[in-house]
Amino acid sequence: MHARFAVKAQNSAPDPAVDLARFEALRTEISGKFRQHGIRVESAAAGFALGRRWNDSDGRFTRSLTFPAT
């Protein structure tokens, strides 16, 4: 997702919305190969830090939110 103007992207619980500034991008990837350690390593290599993670109730799926590393 690439915001051409400021927008609030609706999402599912626990954090139902993400605010995007003008020209800010939100990227997604669907993959079955990553575990938490791999996500941290891949993110760090790309200059990002793992922020939050959400798991489904059965522990099969994880959604991760990363931020530019500072």
C-alpha cells in the first residue's frame, strides 16, 4: 500500500488501524518460511527492527510489524 495522502488503514484486532502519512508505504509479505528469529534477522539485514507480532489463537500464523531501525 502506498498512501498518496494521509490515511488510516483499517486492520483486525488487537490494533485495528494504522495511520500512514502522505507518501508512506505499507508493505506485506505472505510466507510460510519465517519464524521469529528469521524475521528479526531478515528485517535487520534490510535496516528494519521487529516491532510487534500477533499470533492466531492456534499459533499457526503470525503477523509482524517492523519499523526502520534507528
